[in-house]
Amino acid sequence: MPASRRLLAATLVATAAFGLAACGPDDSSDQGAGGGATAATAAPTTAAPAASPSAAPGKPAPSGKPSATGAPAASGEPEGFCTHGPLPAGQKWIYPVKGTTTTTLVYKETKDVCGVDDVGFEPVGADKTAAFAPTAKGHLRSVVAAPKDVNVADVVKHINECIATPGNQKGSYPCSTGDYKLALDASGQVVELWERPHS
């Protein structure tokens, strides 16, 4: 019998040892307290990549479209194209309005607004006027028709058709969204007017 008792005792000791090894030491008192130095130093290396949206797996990278500064937009800043490029002296973006004739352009100044594919222009302020120079010319542009260089009478006809019926595709030329680049000479007369095509 002593041999069987020894065998039983050895089996019980072995079973208890396996049970303790499987459970591991009780570290619950170390978690969240001073004993977790290894976990605390490891946490930043695993958390840092997740904090960066471009490095996080499964998340799309930031759009990279220029903001007002031309750099990719940071969190909370507008995304898209927000500022137009510099223009030569005497040129500016304008919005022709009602009252434009073959002798006088009536327009509003514009301010830049953020757009998805390109900067946008929003009319602002009171109406302004500028006389057309005798040699003034216009350039009509559309995404649905070939560019067309025209005289003042034709550009004025087009402007007035588009003011009366925005988005008109059946007049003298397909309408765009209404913003034009204007060139003035030293005396303040309009010498050239370019329609800006939009999709």
C-alpha cells in the first residue's frame, strides 16, 4: 500500500503543478500600479502608429489636397483647393452681372472659396463698372464645346444669355458658371475677358 500512496501523492502533486503553471502568477495587483513598467514602456510603441491617420492600417491616407496654404489640410482645416494662383498685374477674377452692354462691363468682385476639384469664386460687394476698350476681345470656354475667341458684342451676348438662363446650352455658346478672368489696361478699360469653364 505505501507504493500506491506514493503514486497517488505524486499524481496529485503533478496535477496541482500543471494547474498552477497553466494559470500563471496572479499579476492583478501589478496592473495599473507601479509594477507595470514594462507595459507602460511598450504602450507608446504600439499606440503611436494608430494616432497617425496615414499610418493606421485600414484607414485611407489624408487627401493631400492643398488647403489655403497649399499644404495638406490638418484636422479642422478646410480641405480642397481654397486659393487661386497669382495673376499678372491688371488681371482679376470677376462675376459679370445684369446691365453689361457692348460699351460697359458691370461686374462684382469675387472672393476665393474652397472647392473639391479647383478653387471657387463667390461674387461679393456692390456692382462695379468698367468700359470696354475699342480693341477688347473675349474668350469663351466650356467643358462641352471647343474654346471660342470672340469680339465684345459676342462676349456680351453670351454673358447676358447666361445671366438670363444659367446653365443654358442652346444659346450662342454653352454657359459656364459665371466667373471670368478680367484684364484691365492702365486706364482701367477692359482689354480682355476669359470665361472660366466648369464641369
